[in-house]
Amino acid sequence: MKAVSLQELARLVNGEVIGDDGRIISGLNGMDLAGEEEITFVTDKKSALRMAGCRAGAFIVPAGFESDDRPCIRVGDPYLASAIIHLFFLEKPFEAAGIHPAAHIGRECRIADEVTIGPLVAVGDRVVIGKRVTLKPGVVIGDDVVIGDDCFLHANVTLADGCLLGRRVIVHSGTVIGSDGYGYAADGEGNHIKRPQVGIVRIDDDVEIGANVCIDRAAFGETRIKRGVKIDNLVQIAHNVVVGENSLLVAMAGIAGSTTLGRNVVLGAQTGVTGHLHLGDGSMAAGKSGVHTNLKKGAVVGGIPAVDIKVWGRASAVFSRLPQMLKDLRQLKKKVEMLAGRLGEKES
Amino acid sequence: MKAVSLQELARLVNGEVIGDDGRIISGLNGMDLAGEEEITFVTDKKSALRMAGCRAGAFIVPAGFESDDRPCIRVGDPYLASAIIHLFFLEKPFEAAGIHPAAHIGRECRIADEVTIGPLVAVGDRVVIGKRVTLKPGVVIGDDVVIGDDCFLHANVTLADGCLLGRRVIVHSGTVIGSDGYGYAADGEGNHIKRPQVGIVRIDDDVEIGANVCIDRAAFGETRIKRGVKIDNLVQIAHNVVVGENSLLVAMAGIAGSTTLGRNVVLGAQTGVTGHLHLGDGSMAAGKSGVHTNLKKGAVVGGIPAVDIKVWGRASAVFSRLPQMLKDLRQLKKKVEMLAGRLGEKES
Amino acid sequence: MKAVSLQELARLVNGEVIGDDGRIISGLNGMDLAGEEEITFVTDKKSALRMAGCRAGAFIVPAGFESDDRPCIRVGDPYLASAIIHLFFLEKPFEAAGIHPAAHIGRECRIADEVTIGPLVAVGDRVVIGKRVTLKPGVVIGDDVVIGDDCFLHANVTLADGCLLGRRVIVHSGTVIGSDGYGYAADGEGNHIKRPQVGIVRIDDDVEIGANVCIDRAAFGETRIKRGVKIDNLVQIAHNVVVGENSLLVAMAGIAGSTTLGRNVVLGAQTGVTGHLHLGDGSMAAGKSGVHTNLKKGAVVGGIPAVDIKVWGRASAVFSRLPQMLKDLRQLKKKVEMLAGRLGEKES
């Protein structure tokens, strides 16, 4: 367990110490749980109100925050600073447990010495595994796979033939990388002829993939997840999709075949994107939206089909009034007919 | 195989026998499948019409049901009574097969004598496993897990480090309990810094969880599924969610981080609930709805964003008429302008 | 590797060769990737424009296509023809690797000689496995399962007790077949009593099932997937559902209990269908729709709740104008009142 002074922690995050900068801290925790030797973090006024009842030994607080009698580190972004400090406390040297005797390794593999491959792991033929890789039990690796340094594959992950992982990729349990894309040709008699899916999935550095996600291999070429992308649970990524750097795909989002996403795109939970589109850099789709058109850089959309988020918000707010609007419209129609009649009488 | 009289079955469910109460019954089956030694059940008039063509030896029928010449058990709720009788026929003593030699058990585990742990199961270190627990092949249990008495984990379930199961918890295949929550801090340059997820998942007694479900561990503290909750397939439960007693989460529903559900909440299929909300006791969200606000006790909502279900139903019914309404509105506008013109002429 | 003349390939697909019919081709690839010894395919004018920059040795082109100097096979449907030719190049005799010593086979199984069962596969008791079946690592087969000839189960698939697969069924990783249906009876005090799920799942010939799909066993009887159905990733099929021949269920679609689909039904991605419905032959539901009613043969619907797709399309197009319509309606109301007032004055 690490134990360092507030001063040292502040240095990690370019923060300013308020109060006792020699205070020794040995961990980070949530406000409700932090003990006297732990630091916690305050992100807004609401959480600041809970400081009095909190036992933490120190607080990471936002820039404008006025000190009380509790030791604090003042930073621009307490949320980010707390992540950095938490990672600092948790980081530890990789402990290589080697290859468990109950793991099954195929032929002609090149596996770094310094790995942890658990029991009941199956690795195919000609697989390359980098340094400090962890494969938990139940992981199945196909043939001709490459796994970069410092990857961590949780239990029961499947990484199928030919797929490539960069460095520091984390994959959570139950996720399938390299399943066949959904591609069939109609034979004219109602039957579906399978189109072979002979491409791969390539995943770049620093990608994290949640649990029970599916990423299909390309029909030809590559399905590609670029550097820094973070994918939540139960997301579906179809064949030949490209997801740009640092994009965020929230739980249960789905992207149909051959669609490409720029950098820092955000898809909200349960969003669907149809195939063969391009979503520009920094574009966002609200949760549950259905994106049917290309999105320009920075566009923010919502709804099914998705439109500008403000337009959608305003229209949604009116939606509940539809029955009243219909009623009003009918009454108005009658009234106008009556007026027209009366005016006609006068005119005749 | 059990074989008991209709009289004895009636006693199990506080029912009244009509006809031959000594009739011997040895099982329960659906109406289309029941044979002469089996009992079946009639829940409504529609199913009652099929009695004539049914070979069942006896029927569980609702209170008002008039007997014909077939032996019946009359009860308040035939659906409930049939479940109780079916469970009675199927219940049998636990047969402990012990720990299969091809299972891998970690260090310092405490495992009851009376368990069935199949081949190709991996159990981590310091795991506690109660009596009459079944772990099917492919199950992976992390370190420091506790599994209460009478739990049943189907094949290929993953239960990650530190998670706690109460008693009589059933988990179906492919489900992942204890994957990391989806939490990142932005670094100001478009990159996402992982926030460590150091909490656990705690699941109380009598919970059943479907297949390929994901329940993320808490960032800090616990994600909590309370007693009697029933979760369907492919449901997503994010970090720090609390699901209250006896709630029902239907297939493909998703709940975002830190949202809490009261008792007996029902989320319809493919429903999404955003984070940091509270859904009151007994509240319900219709299938496919998107809940963006807190719900009061007993509230019933639908739509995206979700509103009162009646309001949503009425508005949805009008939705298809929007094009006609727009047309009418335009015509009316013209007509009113024309009338105003004619009136102006008259006035001038 | 096969190497055949253009002439021979044309014969496979009833095509007409344009140019050098003796040209030797040894594979098929996408336009961007095809080399000189490979054939590729052109499906529309847009892709035809890319022919000049393409290195492929030959092209599969549509009927009306005018030849340039490149060798072509002209066919009615290049998409279908390319699938057939690609499958021809990839097909190879089954190589039976037998049963890996680290697979666990139960008692009284009947397994054909000619199979490939990988390491870390668990097969239950009384299982029947046909010829040329492949079970990849991590597959778990329950008791009393039957798997027909030429099935391929990818890694980490679960096929639970009693389920039946026809011939040539492909199941992708993480998929669960035979999990319990979601059925409970309310006990009047808020608790849910499990209804035993004692049926099976029956899957007919030539079905393909994507990754992380869930297909629940019937409460009684069978959940049934008929011949030629193709199911994408993360689809949910509840107990007692019947999916008719050659239907297509796109990613993340869900079908509630006891609903039956006719032949060649198409459910778009993220579609939901409520229980106890019938969707007629050839009916289609657009992505993200919520189907709450029976569909007639050939019906095409969209929206939540789903209505005729044209009606939905038109209404959706108007949706964004709702705020303006409300504003217009209010102004019109005022104007009409004013007109009525003026007319009243004149009349008085």
C-alpha cells in the first residue's frame, strides 16, 4: 500500500494544497466510504454539502472552492484529478504467473515470458502474445491472432481467428471479437446464401471494450476500432465499421455495416446507426436515437429518425399535446366554416 | 416420478376439487401436450374452449368456472396454482456430484461438501461456496467471491472478483456479473482516462438473472440487486445501480449509472433509464420507453422521453395523422386569410 | 488453393464471359483488396467507377454492364454470383481432428467419428453429434442434445439440455440456446414464483445464429427456429416463439413470448415485438420499431407503436414541425376569434 503526502499527490495533478500539506494519504475512495487515511473528491456544490459528514482525510476540490478547515487539493478538474490519483494508488508492477498447465496453447505461438495465462484458456495456432498480457480463465483465442503488450482479457472473452489487438487493450467478459458479419445474398427463391466473411477486426492501442459486446469481422479487409475508443456493454459493431479515435459508444448502441465514425464521436445508450454512413468528428447522438443520415462534424442529434437535438427536444415537448391540437384544429375548422357561412350570407 | 391424488394437489394450492378427487396425477403440462396422467391449467375463457380437445386428466380452473364432466381444481389464480403444482412435481433432492477433477479451484476457498461443480469450471482464491450450489461447465468465479446456499450458475457465467450472491440465486448462461463500470474522465485533449472501478456487485436472495446479462461493479461501494428481483436476457445494469425488491427487468432493458429503483418496479423490454434517477415503488415503464426523469410511486409511463402512459397512448394514436393535420392547418390558414380579406373589404 | 478459368467460374453462376475466358483466377476479394489473380464484383454504377483503379484480374458485373477491356462475367445478380464464387473458392473437405483429450464428454453419447471437438469443450450425457460437426473451445453442450451433421459451433457457445440442432447450423460465439424463459406468477404479495420452463429449443437446417444471441427454451413444448433463418448478433428470442423459414432477424431485435413469425419475415435492428402476436409471411418491421399488433402477409411497418411504413415515414417527416404547428394553431385561433368578433359587431 502506498502512503504519500498531500503535497506529493498535488504534484501529480498540478494542484494547490490548502491546509496541512504533509498529511499522509494511502488511498482514494468515494465520499460515503472514505476513511481518515483516504482522499475523496468534490465535483460540485451538491457534493460539497456532504463534506461535513464525510470522514475523508483530504479532498480534491474545484478551482473556485473556498477552503474550510479540511485539507484539500484545489485543481481545475477534480473528476480528472481524482482518476489520476486513484490510478496512482492502484498501480502496481505486473506479476507474471506464467502459463497455467491447464491452459491449451496451439502450435507455433510466440508468447512473451512475462504473461499471466489462466487455467481453461485456449490459444490457437501461430498466435503472438506480448509482454504483461493477462488472459483470464475461459478466454478463447483463435489462430493467427496478435495481442499487444499490456492487454487484459477478462474471463470468457472470445477473440477469433486473425484479429489484432494493440497495446493496453482491455476486454471485459463475454465479449466476442471477430464473429462473422451478417451478410447474405438472396437467391431469388427466398433463401439466403451466406457471403463468406474473410476480413478481420483490428483494435488499436488503449481501447477498452465492455462485457458481452460483439464486433464482427469485415467481409473483406478490416473492421477497425481506433486508439482510445471506449465501448460500453452489449454494443454491436457490424462488419467493416470504422470507429474513430477516442469515440465513446455507450451501452447497447449498435452500428450497422460499413459505417465510419470520426474522432470523438459519442453514441448514447441504445442508439442505432444504419449502414454506409459517416458520422463526422465530435458528432453526438442522444440515447435511443436512430441515425439514418450522415452527420456533420460536431452535429448533435436525437430522435428516430435523428434530427438536430434542439429541434427534437422542442418537438418532443409538444408531442404530448397532439390530442389537444387535433381537437383544437377540428373546432377551429368548424368555426371557420361557420364564419365563412355567416359572411357568405351577409355577402349574398 | 411423483404420483398423487387430485385431493392432495388441491391442498397444496388451497383449491376445491370438482369431480373425482382420488384421480392420480403424475405431472403438469401445457394444454396441447398434457396426457391422461397429467394436470393442465385454464386461465381464461379462450383456453377453456380448448378443454374439449385436451387429453389432460385434470384441470386447474379459475374461481367462477363451471364444472363439466372433467376433474378440476378450482382456485383463485390458476396461473399461480399451476406454478406451485408444477414446482411440486419437479422438486427433487439435490444430488451432489462434488467437484469434478477438471475444475480448477484456487487457494484458501471454503466450499461446502454438498455441491456440484462441473468440469472446466475455474474458481479463484478465497472463494466461499455454500451448500447445494451448482456451477455448470465454463463458469468462471473470480477471487473473494461469496456464493450462498442453493445457487445455480448455468454454463459460461462469469462472476468477477469480490461479488456476492445471496441464497437461491439463479444465473443463466453467458451472464457477466462484476464487469467494470463505464467511467472515464476527459483529459482536455479528447482522451478518456479510466476511472478505476473498485466496488462490487451484491445480489440478494431469490434473484434470477437471464442469459447474457451485464451487471457492472460499482465505481465505489456496491451495485445492488435486492431480494426477489427477476431479470430477463440481455439486460444492462450500470455501476452503482440499486434495483429494489421484486422488481422485474424485461429483456434488453438498460439502466444507467447510480439510478435507484424502488420495490416492484417493472421495466418493459428495450426500455432505457438514464443515470442518477429514482424510480418509485411500483412504477412501470412500457417497453421501448426512455425514462429521463424520476418516477413517483406507482407512476406508469411510456414513450421517448417517457410521459404518463395514457398521455403517451393518446398522443401516439394521433401521430399518424400529423401529415393531414399539417395540411388542414395550412388550408385553414389560407381560408382565414381569405375571410379576413373579405371582411376587410366589407369593412372598408 | 484452387485456380480455375473464368469460363469455369461463369459456368457456376450461369454467367456470360466478356473478354479472355481462359484467364486463371484463384480467389475472390473486395474491390480495394483484389489482386491480379483474383476476381471481384461490381454491383452498381458507383462501384463501377472504381474499376479503373482496381487491380483485380476479372469482374463479376450486372446484366446491362458494357464491357471495357477488363475480363468480366456478366450475370443477373452480381451480389449473389460473387457469394457463390467466393464459397466455391473457400470450400474444402472437412478435416476431422477428432475429440481433443482436454474435452469432457458425458456418458452414453453417440458422436460420429468424423468430428472436430476442441479442448475445453464440455458435452453432457446422452448427446448425439453428427458427422463433420465442429465444436470450438469453450462450447458447453447440456444433456440429451442432438446436433445434426455439418454444424459449426464457435467458441463459448452454450447449448442447454434437450435442445435440437438440424444440419448445417452455424452458431457464433457467446450465444445461449435453451436458457429458461422469463415466466413468473405473482403470489399476491409482490413476490414472483418461477414457472418451470420444461420445453426445448428446436433449430432446423441451415440456420445461422450470430454472437451473444439468446434463445429461450419453451415453457412447455418448443421454441422453434425454422429452416434457413438468419439471426444477427445480440438478438433475443423468448419462450415458445416460432420463427418461420428464411426469416431475417437483424441485430438487437427482440421477440416476446409465444409470438409466431411466418416465412421470410424481416425484423430490422433493435426492433421489438410484443408477445402472442403473429407476423404474416414476408412482413417487415423497420429498425427500432415496436410491433404491438399482428401483421398481415407482406405488411411493412415502422415506428413505436409500428404503423404502415409510409404512414410512419410521412408522420415522422412532419414531427419536427410540431412546435411551429402549435404556434400557428394558436395564432390562427386568436385570428379566428378576432374575425368572429368583428363579424359579430357588424351583425349586431
